[in-house]
Amino acid sequence: MNEENNSKHYSGFVNIIGNPNVGKSTLMNALLGDKLSIITSKPQTTRHRILGIWNDDNNQIIFSDSPGIIDDPQYQLHKRMNDAAFGGFEDADVLLFVTDIYEQYTGEEKVIENIRQIECPKVLIINKVDMLKDVSRLEEITNKWSEWLKFDKVFTISAKEKTGLAELLTFIRESMPEGPEYYPKDQLSDRTERFFVSEMIREQILLQYKQEIPYSSEVEVMSFKEGEAKAGPIIRIQANIYVERPNQKNIIIGKNGSEIKKLGIASRARMEEFFQKNIHLELHVSVKEDWRRSERSLDVFGY
Ligand SMILES: Nc1nc2c(ncn2[C@@H]2O[C@H](COP(=O)(O)OP(=O)(O)OP(=O)(O)O)[C@@H](O)[C@H]2O)c(=O)[nH]1
Ligand SMILES: [Mg+2]
């Protein structure tokens, strides 16, 4: 264990991987005590790898949230999301493989093989135990997994209710190798404020719109300017929402602009909480045909 007055420094990457919707982002946020990653009840909420950095004087734990692994990628976007997810198998010092009490895992060969081969400590996290009705379900899950591979540890947790996390965090800290500060101690993520702004808008799109709309949407921050207003510090933000079809643009905007107005209000509230500053937000919508299939668009959007 990393003693208080020990001058050694411990650091490493804790990579969180799993299928969509099992609670990976909720877990990372809970471990960090920060709302860094966006969370919704829809699968494929997270599209990028996002680092969340936990610091004290002697330790730097770098958590990595990732998109849920998509079994049947249908767009180039899905392939890039899977590349981001599988990247987590390559540089982990501790692997957290997350499942939940609902998931009927079928032991997808590529995933199992990747977990099997990774040499760092690997942990199976069974999440959402706050919803558990029948305790025998836990045994069922661990038995199923033990047919495929051996984890070093199994933790049953509720990321949402924050139970079981202290034990998990102790295990993680004890597993960290000696190492340098990979990031400055005051840095919380590898991502920029602009990135988090685009994510918070995307989160509200996921919450507000139905069916294919959130999945066809991408958000780009065109301008982010900090300034002073009468009421105190303010951040002025202009963002563009891209959709794939003209009719989707109409849906985003809504009758007389009612839907986009609602979106703006909700996004602004989320950002004001995140930045603890006043926000002025301007949203635009444009069509970028089939951006999910276009390598070039995906490059531009940072996938
Ligand atoms: N009941 C319960 N719900 C949870 C728990 N953890 C997460 N959830 C819910 O599960 C849903 C998905 O959570 P996320 O954290 O977005 O899941 P994810 O694995 O990051 O999903 P993707 O980014 O889409 O791959 C949300 O509605 C969460 O509120 C938990 O411990 N208990
Ligand atoms: Mg997520």
C-alpha cells in the first residue's frame, strides 16, 4: 500500500471496458467523484475514450472510460468506437471489465481472448446490484464467466448508489506500479473544455429526442469565449449540431423552434453546473449527409 509519508510515486492506467449501457461511465464518475463522462439510459452514449485523472501527493490514477463494445458495427463510426474501446486492452495497468446483473453475456470470442491475454490485474465488475432481486443471479454470472476465463478479482457494486466502491478503490491503489506523474497534478482529464461542452449538448440530445435522432447527431463547438458580464463571469459558446438528413434537422429544431429552445435551456443548465459560471449558448443545426459512414467526417469530428 502506498504509505502517507512515502516519497515514492505510484501511477497507472485503469481501463474501464464492457458492453454498452452496463454503467462504465457512471462507474468512472463515481470513482472520480466528478461528472466527467455523460450518462444516459441509452446504449452507445459514450463515443470516445475519455481519461479521468485522480490525484494526491503520492498517487496518480488515470481512469479511462470507453465506448461500449458494439457486436455488429454498422457504420464507420461504430468501427472507430470499437477501436477506441479495444485500445483499452493495450495500455492498462488494471483492467475493469464491467457487466451488470441484467446482461446475458454470450462470451464474444474476440473480447474473451483480449481479456485472457492481458497481463495486468483484471477485475470483473458486476454492476447495478441495487436492482438485484435474487442473489443466486450473482453466482450464475460468476459461474458463466469462469467457464471462459479467470479474473483476479470480482466486485459486485452499484455505481449509481456508490456501494462497493471503497473496496474496489483499495484494490486499484494497491495494484498501481511505481511511476511518474503522467499528467500535471491539477489536470482532471485529457479532454478540453470544448470537448465537454459538445458532450453535454449530446447528452441532452440523447435525453430529449427519440429513435435515430441522437445516433445521427454530432456536436461541434465553434467558439468558446470566457468573459465578464454584469452578473459575473460568463462563457459564450457557439455550437453546431450536425444531423444526417434534412428531416432530422426539422425534428431537432421543432415547431417554431420549440425543441431546440428546450435543448438550449437544458444544455445551458448542465454547463452552468459543470463550469460554475454563467453560460450564453447559441445552437445551430446543419446537415452533413451520412457523416457516420464518412471517414473524412469522422476524422474532422475527432474519432
Ligand atoms: N440501477 C442502476 N443503474 C445504473 C447503475 N449504474 C449505471 N446505471 C444506469 O445505467 C444506464 C447506463 O449508464 P452509463 O454509465 O451511461 O453506461 P455505459 O456503460 O457508460 O454506457 P455506454 O456509454 O452507452 O456504453 C444509465 O441509465 C445509468 O443511470 C447502477 O449501479 N444501478
Ligand atoms: Mg458511457
